[in-house]
Amino acid sequence: MSAAAYLDHNATSPLRPAALDAMVDALQAGGNPSSVHGVGRRARAIVDTARREVAALVGARPAETIFTSGGTEANNLALSGAGRRRVLVSAIEHDSVRRAVPRAEILPVDGDGVLDLVALERALASSAEPALVSVMLANNETGVLQPIADVVRLARAAGALVHCDAVQGAGKVPLDFRDLGVDYLSLSAHKFGGPTGVGALVVRSAAPLGPDRRGGGQESNRRAGTENVAGIAGFGAAAAQAIRGLDVSMLRSRLEFSLVQIAPRARVFGAGVPRISNTTCISMPGVPAETQVMALDLAGVCISAGAACSSGKVQRSPVLEAMGVPAAEAACATRISLGWNSVAADIERLITAWQDLYTRVSQSDISHTESRVRAA
Amino acid sequence: MTAITQIRRNDQPIYLDYQATTPMDPRVLEAMMPYFTHKFGNSGSRSHAYGWEAEEGTERARAQVAKLIGADEKEVIFTSGATESNNLAIRGVAEFYKDRKNHIITTVTEHKCVLDTCRHLEQQGFEVTYLPVKQDGLLDLDVLRAAITDKTVLVSVMAVNNEIGVIQPLAEIGRICRENKVFFHTDAAQAAGKIPLDVEALNIDLMSISGHKIYGPKGIGALYVRRKPRVRLVPMIVGGGQERGFRSGTLPTPLCVGLGEAAEICMKEMESEAKRLKKLQERMLDGLRSRLTDIVVNGDLEHRIPGNLNISFAYVEGESLMMGIKNLAVSSGSACTSASLEPSYVLRALGVEEEMAHTSLRIGLGRFTTEHEIDTAVDELVRHVNKLREMSPLWEMAQEGIDIKSIEWAAH
């Protein structure tokens, strides 16, 4: 297993050793941070340290950082906690945003997967009701970065609040909560080498936030429940390392260049616009994504056909659909995502496996496969 | 990686706060470790072996949790902890059935997250009845029966109280609920793994479980949701549709595995551990009673988990006592509210007078508590209670036979 090339970091990234060490220490220390005695105070200190580290990753103040059980909860909390009835979201948001507000108005993206700012401006102007705008920092399937600064500028002019799902962007591109200017920012630890089960919502101190769950007054009454101390410690340690950023653009360039050379009709989605450096969404013409994923898995390369939460279901990617990618082409698209421990050998292994598969399929009947895809 | 070889170093205080949180069992950490390192996949990834391996871990854990409470594994949902489970159970049921029924029954001694959720629902237009408890902390079943109306959708009564450790008559409550076609939710954060719980025998429809109260990790819990007859919920967290749509979000595989392992260990060792703790509980109580007068155990002693004592030391201020016994990690009440100096609402609900409520300590015993620790704790408590009493004018007056309640204090 360990010999496999794991290239599915956007689903989850392996835990960084520093994060594991911090977690084991916290697990051994024990204690409930709300307890007054020494054991409790030590647990509280671990949480406080991690809060500073996570806040530093995104240039926020510790007091603005609320720990949650993950990115999904952070997104849900922001969208309900902001208390705005009118919500505008981009067409490529993660399900944890889309489904949290089924009534939301959907903002289109262009062919490269970038938010249509004209459409946002028009939507904001169409009603006097103050809105909440939710746009992600980087898309989970294509890695395309969104024009958050422009979103904030337009939203501010219209009196709207802004939420940014930075789950896929944090730890990969430099982030400054204050410069970015958003009111709410969602983070997930396990997307950059922290543990699963922990995330954060960063909330500008002036922004409204009603609690989503009720109980003990943890997290300054904004998120009840005994703190996941070890998870938070791992989150902090991973953040302290991720603050150095992730630049795997050389590896990705090599990867994309090679794959397009092998299959000239292959298309890298969002290739012409700024993306986080770790993500490639690419189609292998005529070969269904599921076939690719299985063939690569047999060759010891882990990639995915889309978001992990929906990857069990056979359905069209809403992201590619929003970009206007024809269904037949979208059905052949996979996501390759690198991370903090990716090395050149992983990329070479992927290229070899990709080439083997492509050659095999080309030699059989590619047109036959294509017609099957079209029929589906 | 350093292995956990012992739970407590000698320079650390004796941990007697097992209702706030429990140390993690080293066996649990051991089970979790592979899922932190090489089995790190996303259990939602169906496209490669890393994902399948993670899913095997979560599903095994689900079965372990289900087995502990006599449930089917399909009926167990992972959450971020008991607070979330309680919020989801109560709010989820209330919101799903609100067009037909709008009344919820609970008790005044529930955990804060149950009470606050109920108060929030009241603001939304639901009706909530907060039942009193008897002086022993237990629910009066006739009072429950009388409170149920044809609008009642849910009865939420905790299995074991977090401050006084009393065990509610779950079987009887379950029977009453079933007879009246009302859903029965129990917050079993303090009960699961400590007393036998069988959702079938007890007619429980929803049950909240916490990882870190059963020697597992923090940040994980579970909610049991009955499938036959089916209980339906409006989810609180939506997104990727994990946990059959009841609870979205990537499953934290190592935490799920830890909860499962913790559940299995508790199940295997429950009987012998209960006996061992009962002896320790008796040893502590006998030790204190033989050397101190004017101490009162709050809550019924018989219908109580052996890992809890809640004792009022008359004429001694609980906070001062806690400051004195630096070598013991205990609390004066629930951890969530432990920073506040308000007397415990649980003790007040039992009819404990404010003065006595202020003198109480919650002492929690557990898996790693030793006889030696109990003896040391008794010595420390006796020494400090005596010292504080010597300084107390009230104690002096009481010794002289003056009835303190008869004194009319001058206004100041």
C-alpha cells in the first residue's frame, strides 16, 4: 500500500508527522479544557496555542477563529449563522455550501470555471435585501482560484456579507484574512496534512454569527461541545507547517505537459487561469473516468473522478457542467491532486500508468468506447 | 512515536474528574494509530484502496458501537460528539414532525446542551415541559405519564446524570413512551459503556454517545437512530450526504476507529470494571464517613454508576476546598459550567439548599483509578475539610449547638 502514488490530496491529505506528534502529546495529556483544575488548564493551553497557529496561517486574530468538526460544519455554520435570508452562491460551490441553502441564487462561472463578476453585480443590484455571498477560494475539482477581492468589493458596495470556503486554498496559497476582506472563512485541517474531524470558521469580529448548536458555552458561546483537543493540536501543528505554502507547480507542469503529449486531445480544465498549484482536472478522451480511476488504482496510483463525498455515486460533475463542458467530455475527466509529500516519482508513475491505459484503449476500439460514453 | 506506558506521572495530580473527560485508553490509541499514518484515506473515496481501507475502519467501528447498545450498525450515525448528537436528536425530531406534534418533555437535570436546545425550540414556538426530579435525582414516572399529551413528539431523559451519576429508570420510561407512541431519546454520554444498555429492551428510539467519556478520543460521538419503527430527522449539517444524509462531513476515520475500540473494550470489561469501581466508591465513602461528620451524598446511591460520588461537605466552601486539594483534580459540578460560581442547577433541582450546594464536590472514578489514589484522596480531603472547618465560624457555632438557620443576620 505504502508504495502507491497517492494523488488524491483534495479528498484528504496524509497526516503530517508534526501533526501526529502534537496529537499524541495531547491525547496523552488528556483533560477537558473547560475544567478548572490543572489537567483542564493544560488542555486549554493546547487549544489556545493551536488557535494562534491556525489564526496565523490565514492572518486572522485568534479570537476570530472558532474550531468546528470540519469544513462542512464551518460552511453550514457561516451560512446559517450570518442570518441573511438572501444568499448568493457560485455554481461551483461544494455541496456543503450548496445544500446548506437550497434556496440560494446561483451565480454562473465562465468556461474556465471563474465566477462571472458581471452576473454577481447584477444579482446584487436586483434586490435591496442585504445578501450573503458565498464564493470559494479555490475549486475542489479544478483548483481554479476565484476573484475573492472583486467579490468583496462588489458585495461591500451592495451591503452584502461575504463567506469564502477556503478549504482547498488554505495552506496552498498565501492567505490574509484582513486583506481578503471577507466576513467568514472556512478551513479544514485534513486538506493540508492535519487530522480529519477538525476545521475552523474564521469570523470577522464585527460580523454577525448565531450559533448552530446549543450546549456548554465553548468557543465563546459560538460552538458548543467539548473541544476536540487532540484534533485541534494536530490542526495547529499542520497549520504551522503549511504556512510555508505548497508549491508543486513544477511537478504539475511536468504532469500536464506529459499527459497532453500522450493524448493530444486531452484537456486540462481551467488551464488558462490561475489555479492552486496542486490540482489538475483532465480528460482522457474516450475513456470513462471510472475506467481510468480503476485502471490507475490497479497500477498503484490513487486519483479520483470527482469530489470524494460524491465519488461513490455515478453522476456528472456539477462543476464541469457549470463550466459548459459537454457531458461526454466531462464523463472522461478525472482529478489529480498533489500534496505536501508528493514527489517526482509519484508523477512518473502516474504518467506511465496513464500512458499504458491510453495506449491499451486506443488500440482497442476508442470510437466504440466514445459511443458508449455518449449514450450514457 | 512514544508509546503510552502509564497514564499519570507522579508529579501530576490524581485525576478524579472522570465525568468531565476520561484519559484515553492506550489500547484505543493503538487502534487509531494506523489510521493516522498509512491508512489515512477518505472513507468517501470509492475509487482507490486508501478510501476502501478507511471505510473498513469506520464500518467496523460502527458495528462495535452498535453492538455495545444492542443496535443494528445501520442505526448508528457518527457525530462530532454528544453535544451534537443531543442537538441533532432533539432538534431533528422536533423539526421533522412539527406539523403534527409540537410538544417535548425533558427534565430539569439534563445536560446544558439538552436544556439549551429545548429553550431554543421554545423560542421557535415548540412547547417544552421540564419535569422536576425527586430528591434522589430520579424521575417520578407518574409525573412523566401525566405530562404526555397527544401533541407530545419526544421525551428526552438522560440515562445517567453527569453531576450526581444517578441512573434514570430507562426501561419504565421507554415502556411509557412506546405505549403513548412518543419517541424516547436518551443522552447516554455518561452511561454508555458503564451500564448495560439495550435499545430494544429499553425501547429507546434515539441515543447520544460520546467518545471521550468512555476512554476514547474527543471530537467524536454517535447518535443511535431507530429504523423500526423508523425515526426521522431533519439533519443539522448538510453537504456531501455522508452518514445516510443525517450528518454530512468527511468522517474522521481515526476518531471513529477510536470510538469503536473504546466501545468494545467497555463492553468486554463492563462487568468486572463496575465491580472494581463499586469497591473503590465504597472505600472512598467509608473512608470519608469514618473520619468526617456532616457530609451528605447528593443523589441516590443505589441507582448510580459506581464511578461517581457527589458529596456536600457542610460548612466548607466547595471552591475553597478545591483550591486546597491541589493534588486532586476534581470539580464542583459539570465541566462546561465549572468556570461559573453559580451553585449547580442539578443539586438545586434535588432540593439541596444553596449553602449545601456550594459545599459540593463531584468526584469521578474510572478505569485508571487505583486503591492507593483513593486512599490518598481521602487523606487530602479529610485534612482540608478539617482545616477549613476549623476556620469557619459557622462550624464553630454548629459545634456549640446553635441552629444556624435560626440566626437572623444583620443587614449589611
